[in-house]
Amino acid sequence: MTTVLSTRHLKFKINENDHNPPHVHIEGGGASVRINLNTLEVMDSETGFSKSTLKKIIAAVTDLQDYLLDEWRERHD
């Protein structure tokens, strides 16, 4: 998995050999979540992130959606 973006607390990763739909893996503090890049929905029932942190992650992915989709396409098209 390639880290396409890193903040102080989170790593945004895309797996080159992953399945559709396009999505990003976000990891940090022992927790992880997959976000669908088309619908911006959480793909996991359990993440380990608090609800407030998850809302912030979704907001960040929303802001970065175009960039992350470009990164996904670069690795999968």
C-alpha cells in the first residue's frame, strides 16, 4: 500500500492491487477506516476512530476527493 498523503496523525493510503469501488484507507492511532471515493461513505462497520474523528476524516476526504481519485486512477487505470 502506498501512502499518498500523511498528516501528523493520519496516513492516507491506496493499495495498488485493490478492488473497486475506488477507496482510500486512512490509518492512525491504531485505528483504520476505508472511505469510498465516489460516495464518501465509510466502508467498514468498525473503525476504531471516535465519531468526532471520523467526521473530521470524512471532511478531509471530501476536500481531497479529486486528488485522491486521481491517485486511485493513476494506480488502477
